[in-house]
Amino acid sequence: MRARPVAAALLLLLLVAFLPVGRAVGGSTAGQPNPLCTQPPCAPEITGWLHTEPGSTSFYDSNGNVVPLLGVNDDGLDFGTGNPASSPDSCGKGYGIPSTSFSDIASWGFNFVRVPISWDNLEPNAPTLASNGTWIHHWNAAYLNELDSVVGNFTKVHVSVIWDFAQVDVSPAFQQAPEVIQGGECEGWGNPIWLYPSITSPTNGSQLASAMCSFFNDQSLVGDSAPLPIEAMETAETMLAARYASNPTVIGIDMFNEPWFNSSCGTAKAEGNLLTAFYTKMGTAIEAANPHLVVAFEEPPPGLMSQSPIMTSPPSVPDAVYSFHIYTGTWNAAVPYMQAYLANANKWGVPSWMGEFNDFEAGCTGPNCESIVDSNWLADSNSLLAYCATNGINWSFFSYFSLGTTVATPVPKPEIVAQLRSFLPITTISSSTTSSASTSSTSKSSTSPTSVTSTSTSVSSFSSSSSQTPSPTTSSTSTVSTSATSTVTSSSLPSSFSTTLQPTSTTTATTSAATSTLASTNTPATSSATSSSSPTLSSSTIAVTSTLASSNASAFSSPTLQTSSATTPATSTSSSSTATTVSISGAPEFPAQLLLVISAVAIIVVVTLALLRRKGSAKSGT
């Protein structure tokens, strides 16, 4: 009998010993929105750096909250040959992104951007060998200042940044290449020109394939006049990682954009092994330079190779995320790839991220776009993002150039903005000051600004509940109307995200004409490089009808909404001029520190009782 308290104490000590230290692990979902997203839905703001946990397919913040990455690509810093757009090169290219992107992306409710950059712009001049045998790298100071400015502007609008080391057609050294990736481009972009001194224009597909194979085999094309290519790229990526080691706006690096091979480089398995080795080496170096970052490793995109995925194992790197791109033309063509990528992510226990997609060419910005756009792009895109929502797949649309409200060409596409935003978490804005509205609480309320009728729940694979007060009255009002009907086959969700989705064999969800009239007396603060006010979508209507059931993909969720509100009927009004907050509920958080305290107290109590009992037994014996 006396051994039981001691055994219990030892058991509690073991519990404390095996608690994770340093990084809190929880099941709740981070819930504060970007304060510049004044028109819900809004993705939860990413506050601070992210990390992953072994075996988990989610991202976590420093408090252990699950954080989804939902955003867009902000393209343009990868163009050129070390020169800004204001001084274009011989192909008319130069780096730069639209100043409107900062406030636009924030106000639309996205929580991060993937920003393609190029190694050639970072290091347009080859390293030189010092007398002591080390390589001296000559970084482009003007380009680094531009990156700093971009980070500063996104910091001001509460949007996180992932750098993408981009390449298309390998390098600007390759000009007038045939249709391998872009087709007909005056020049590629990515790796520095000095890596390929013998390339002459025009180039052909076999030259591109040979250059890609040589790079991943770490074979130099310049002899001893420069470091080996992977070593040199590693130096560039670690330099950039270290540069932002104290800036939590920069949360990650995508290590290599769209790698690909042809059959001359070996079997698909051998090529996959090359990628795993490359990402392990690169990711290890990046984490050493900046352990706060997540590192993305990409598969070859469908269409560039006869097979994808080709990787059979992940890189041995902490905080890794498995990334892929979808440019398949239609949803039916995308399904087998999505299933294969998801299976790998689940098998490896890492988060998955669709780093690029363009709504099946609806976001196309090149020539002859109309001839390649999927005629069913809206329904297909809803099916794609519903699949992502169901399975906890993070995503970033490509790119802002397809969406920008002030970009002259291409023509702005607010219907795509509306479609993407319909798959952000369902959050609503509530005022932090007093209001004349009385408080009530309903489920699927018809009195909230967004009226929803549904038979299932959750646009995204983490649950949300929201509290609303009527919108403040001002002279500036914007209206967004959405009408959607979807028939889907639904199944239960993975544990990576908490959810309120009810698994059923077939669910039909009808979102009635939902009109939100949103107004605010606040003008969002913007940086000097942004527009004076955040643009909004005005009277944009999108009608969505899609059937997502497929013989190739049986695990889907219904993109329907569930809201709870604390508000008076929609006809009432109230005035407020304060900052707004959004609440997203998930599993209750139970901090590790609190568990430590409880365990310690329990140990003290158990041990004290054991000693008292032993003392009492000793007295009775005497």
C-alpha cells in the first residue's frame, strides 16, 4: 500500500519529463485577423515565426496555435539581370513589384505572400577568389535594399513573407528558349548568367535540360573560376536567411522553384533522390543561419515531367513543408496529382502547400490566355480549394498581377478575388467599443450581415465561430454579394486542423444570396509605398455551381458556412470608430506551462500524503 503514492509520484514525474520544452504544442487555431481586413472573411494574422512538429501536417505559432497559410504570390522581383524595372535590360525586364500590392493583399484578408526572387538579381557578378582560398561574394546592394523595403512594407500591413528562389528556363543566360516552361520568353530568370558562360542565343530544350541536370548533380560549367553551383546557391540562400533572422515578418524560404528533369538525367527515382539530397543540404544550411524559418521543398510540376511526384522521401530538415504547383488545365486532371501529393505529406508527417495555381488559367497573364482558360474554371477552382480546405492544404494563388485593382495590364479580375476569399476562414468583425445593439446569439443566423443557409459547415478545415455587431455607419460603403450552390461528397477530416465539418456520404449546401454591407470610420494605415487607402471590392457578384464528387477523389468537404453572431437584426445600426478584432475558435488551448504547475502541485500533494501516512504508521507501531 505504501508503494502506491510513490509510484504515482514517479508517474507524474515521467509526465513532466516528457512534456515538450521550448515550443508550445496546442490544438487551438490562431484567431486574430489582419486589422486592415475590414471586410470578412479574413485569414488569421500570422504573428511571429512558425514551426512544425514531428508527425504533424500543420504549422504552429509560438503559442502552439495552428496557423493556416492562405495567400498569393507577389511576382516581379525575379525579373531582370540585376537591374530594376526602371532601367530595363535588353529584354525589357527588371525587378520590382506594384506598390499597390501591399495594401491590396492585406485588405483582401490574405495572411502571407510568396515573393519570387532570383539568385541572378542577388548576385549578378561572379564571386572572386581571395588570396586565402575563400570565395568573396558580391551581393547586389540595390536589390537587397529593395527586398528590405518590400519586407518593411509588408510588415506595416501585417502580412508575412516567404521568399521563393525562382527560376523559369533556368537563367537569363537562356534566351528565346522553345516552349519548355514559358515558351517564347526573351530570357529566362533564376540562376546567375555567370554560371553558363558558353550559352549562346537562341537556346533549345536540350540545353535547358542539361543545365538543370548539371546543377542538381553539382557539376560546374565554369571550371575553377567559381564555386560549385550548389555551394554558391547555398551561400546566397543562407545570406538571405541570416539577413532576416531577427525579423518575424519573414517566415520561410522556398528553396527552388519548379525543378524538372528529362530522361537523360536518370530514372524518376534517381532524380527524386537528387532533389532530396539538394533540399537536405540547402535546408540544413538555412536552418543553421536562421532557425526561425520554415523551408519549402518542391516537386516538379505536372506537365514539365512525365511523372510527378518523383520524391520518395522528404529532406532531413526541421520545419520543412512539402510544396507543389497545379497547372493542369482542369480539376479532373489535377485530382490524381493532388491525391499523390497529399498522400506523401501525410506519410511523411509534414505540412503541404500548393505554392502556385491560377484557377485553371483564369489568372493567366500571358498571350493567348483566352484560348487556354478552362471554360469551367470557377466550378473547378472551387473543387480544388474545397479539397485543400478538407485536407488542410495551405495555398498561394499565382499571382497578384492577375488580381491587382490598379494594374493596367492585365485587366483586373475581381471575380477571382471573390472566389479566393470565399475560401478564407469564416471570420467576422466585431467592435471593441460599446454599441447600441442588443446582444443575441444564433447559429446559421439570418440576422448577421452574411446570411447563410446550410446543411454542413466550414469553408476551411479549421472551425470558426464569430461574433458580430452591426457595421459602423460612414459615408464609405462597399457591398459584396455571393451566391453559391455546391454538391459534394464529404468525408471526415484529418486531425491537422480542428473542424466542424460533419462527414456524410453526400451533402448539398446552398448559400443564399448573401449580401454584406461593410463600413468603417477607420482608414487603414499604409506605407509610403502603398496607395492612400485600401481598395475594396465593390458590388462584385459571383455565382458558383459545382459538383465535386469524383471517382478519383472521394474525400471532399462542402464549401459552406456556419456563423454564430451577437447582433441585433440587420436593419439596426450602430456607431463605432475603433479597431476591429476577429475571433476564431478551435480546440481549447492548454499551455504546457500550466500543465507543469499542476503536475508539480500534484507531486507535492502525493508525496506529502505518503510521508504523513508513513509517519502515522510508524507512531502506531511504537
